Amino acid sequence: MSGISALHAAMPETADGVICLPPGLLDRVRHYRLERVRRELRKRRVPAIVLYDPVNIRYATDTSNMQIWSGRNPTRYVVVVADGPVVGFEFHNCEHVWSDVPLEAEIRSAVCWNYFNAGPEAAVKARQWAREIADLLGQHAPSERQIAVDRLDPEGLHALSEAGIRVVDGQAIMEVARTIKSDDEIVVMQAAIDVCERGIERMYDVLQPGMTEQELWAHLHFENIRLGGEWIETRLLASGNRTNPWMQECSPKVMRKGELIAFDTDLVGPFGYCADISRTWTVGHVRPTDDQRRLYAAAYEQLDTNMALIEPGMTFNEFAERSWTMPDHFFKNRYSCLAHGIGMVDEYPSISYVQDRGYDGVFEVGMTLCIESYIGDEGGKEGVKLEQQVRLTENGCTPLSTFRFAMDWL
């Protein structure tokens, strides 16, 4: 058995196309994630956090409501008290989105003070919102006058300040809380990766000269949505001379036989977890040219070398210093990082090339990471993008993404 049929056989699925998890697993994941948030609040001596980022809300409560829309429009939010309740402030008439989540939470109506909803009354509404937050803090942590918030527009910050509440950075709290994955989380993440790899297999199977980039990209979306996935964060698929430099969005360009096609999935799949995988092929799956093979060999060597280097206890800066040495003619077009965390979306940490002087930190068991490579000559015609999603164990990196590389190109 090979190709898409093998992936289908490996993935639990009911007859109606719904991805199934083992009984009780998702509830354990929910409990683990909420406790990670509360533990981080206690560690930093912050009594509560207000969450607006829809991914943070999903992490803490496993509730979802128009995530792309609410990411632009701050119209639902959640307060998690370190030693108290979860209070969900839900968008208009949407309390039902909490009904299928076994979480003890008080549900209230959100006070929407963004300009779209409040117009010239935005400041008035923001003060109303701030009073409610201050009252909640006073009820559950009466001696405290500070609260964390992950995202906050200036009007809200000003209103909390007027109410005597000091705001601390909640995004840092959430990024650190989300860093270490439980064994159960890995099962859920693997389900998203498996769905993503079905989409990749579908793209591989249908790829032929004469298709547009957008036509090919649609096949990844199809498999993701068909199997309960949610969205794709970027549109990074390019072919031919659009593969160099990288970071060019999918277009109506017609793909020609023999040119390179590369992509980066950035796919948020079932249960809200991200599958971030990159591969590069030739259009028509024809034999690559010697120059295409040269680029691919360098990208694969960078990926393979760096993945083998990472181990628990190593610092980010140590990894950057010891990582694969990129030849000068590739360096200008380097990817933005050597590796980054991954969970529900791209997460902390982001590890820079040593020349870019990134921040330091320590690799820990339980992190999930994406190891990155982009190789393209400065001023060159094409480039190769590869990326592998891994879990960090006591013995180093274990691949989570398994879609094949073009080993016959090496």
C-alpha cells in the first residue's frame, strides 16, 4: 500500500469523514492546557489573564467562534483566574459555542468596544468593559490591582488604567504555557499532521503542467476542510522563478513542466492544531536538472544537520552557533529562522541565525518544533523550501511529519 491510500488506512476516521480520537483523550488535553495557563500565572504572581487572541482562547478553553474574524475584531474574550473561575465573554447570541465543551465556566455577554461595533461610543464602551474586568478581579483577587492581557488596543489599556488596573504582558505568559506538549497533545497534533499529509499527497497526485498555482493549492484546502480542519494561515506556494526569493504568495501563474514548485502548509487542522510542512517538487515530477539537485541537496543537508543537533538542555544560541554553515551565495535569501515552536499555530521559540542575534533560551523535552530550510542563490532563478515538524524527546528530535523527501535527487 502506498500514497494516499496508506495515509487513509493509518488515520482513524468514521464513514462520514470525521476524525476520531480515543475516548477521553481530548478532555485530558483540555485539562492539561488550562492547568498550564494557571501554573504560569501563579509562577509569575499574576492573579488573572484576559485572553482576546482566538488561538489563546482555544488553548485555554477549547472553544472556537469565527476565529479568523474574531482575530481581527476583538468581540469575544475570556478571563482565566489563577485560583478561581473561567469566565467567558461571548459574542452576541453565541453562548451555544460553549455547550459541547465540558468546562465549568461562567458565560457572560461580551462588551464590544472596537470601533466597528461601538463607533464614536468606543471610549464609553471601553470604560464599561474595564469596570467589569476590575470588578471581576476585585471579586476573586481583592488585594491585586494588576492583570495580564494578551492583546489590547490603546482604548482598552487607557480604560483599565483609569480603573486603577495595571496591565502586564499576557502574550508572553501564553506563549510559555503553550511550549511543552503532553503525550495526549501529540496524538491530537498528529491527527492534524496526518490530514495535512493527505492534502500534500493529493497535491502530489494531481500536479501537472498547465495547472495554476492556485488550482494546486486548492487541493490542500479541500482535504483539510473535508476532514474537519479549520484554515490555512498563509498562501505560500510558488513555482519556477517565483520560488526565488521565497515568501511569494500563491498566484494564477501557470506552472510549466520541469520547473520547481515549493510550498509551506501552515495548516490549522482538526482540533485546532497546526501542521507546518514544506516540500519541493518538479512540475510533472520529471527528473530535476543538476542545478535543481544542487539546491535540493543543500536544503536537505541543512535540515538533516540541524535536526540532528538539537537536544534537551542546549541553548538556542548554542544551536545557532553550531548549526549548518550556509554558503555565502545562499545567505542573503536565508529563511527568517532556523527553527520555531509549533502547536496550534507557530509558537515560541523562534531561533535565529547567529548573524541575526536572536534571543536565547533552552530546548526542553516536550517541545514541538519545525526545522526550516530555504536555499536559493542570491539573484538565482529558483529555490528549494523544506521543513520538518518534530517532537523533542530525551534522545533528540523525533519526526512528526513523515511525507517523503526526494531522496533520489541527492
